[in-house]
Amino acid sequence: MGKTSAGGWMLLGALLLGGCVHQPAVKVDNSDQPYRIGREDVLDIAVWRDAELSRTLPVRPDGFISMPMVGEVQAAGKTPTELAEALKSSFQPYVQEPRVTVIVREVNSSRVFVTGEVTHPGAYPLRGRVSLIQAIALAGGFTDFANSDGIVVIRSDGNGGQIPVRYSDLISPDGGQDVLLRPGDTIVVP
């Protein structure tokens, strides 16, 4: 009976130790992405040699802008160049050889959200390149009850899904890969 009990304990120990092995790191795409217009951004739209069509206007909460002659145009999710091309095509029947330029005057849509066991959960503006560590610092750091090795970054773009992150890996001398945040990312600290 002693051998069976010892074998059972060894099996249990092996199972428990196997559960402690780190999961392989998720490869995170930290490459620069082109800026995509978002809701609440303010745009300068210039139609060359046509001051009546040129204007400064906000992107509505539904992602559209309203332009004279062409009506409602989807702006959210497009780059400024893509929006300029869409407007150029829309103006073709009304304006001879339209040249359209779109400039993002105010960036109001780029935010990240930090929730869970941080001192100050909330929405934070995303100005420039902001890493996960920096966003946690903006939120005041971890509370006493935080599980810093169970962080999840929820990426709402088409490719992201959920990115598990261990804070201890990020700050280790071996240097885990920090996650550069994108507009709309949500950081959950359990």
C-alpha cells in the first residue's frame, strides 16, 4: 500500500508541476499601423478651388460625416487618404477633377481602457506610442489584490483577440516583449 500511495503522490506532484510551466509567449505585432479615423475625431476636409465644399467637421458617434452634395460618408475606420479617395469619387459627378485632402485636426477617438485591480480604472488618451507598462502606470499601478501575472489585453481590431501578459515577464532582466497599445485596447487586471 505504501508503493501505491507513493506512486499516487508522484503522479499528483508531476501533474501539479506540469501546470506551473509557463505558457509560450504570444507573438504580439508591435509594428506601426496607419492612423485610422475614429468617432469624435475632428477633420479638415479641403476641396481644392472650392471653398464652399471645404470644411472642418467632427466625425459623428455613428462614424459618419455629412458633406454637401454627397450626403453621408463613412469616415470611421478609414485612413485620411482612403477617406479623401472616397470623397473624390463622390464629388466626381459634381466637381470637375476634384482634389480632396483630409487632415485630422483633433484626435479624440484614440483611447485605451484599463479596468480591474488598478488604482484608477478608466479611459486614457492614447498619445503616441504607449506600452502596457506605461498604461498601468497611468492608471496608478496595481491594487493590493491584483494578479499582475494574469493581465489580458483585449484587442478589438480584426486580428487581435486576447493577449495574455505576465507582468513579471515584462520586468524581468530577460526582457519580455512589452505590448504597444492600439486605440480601443482594453487592459484587464484581475
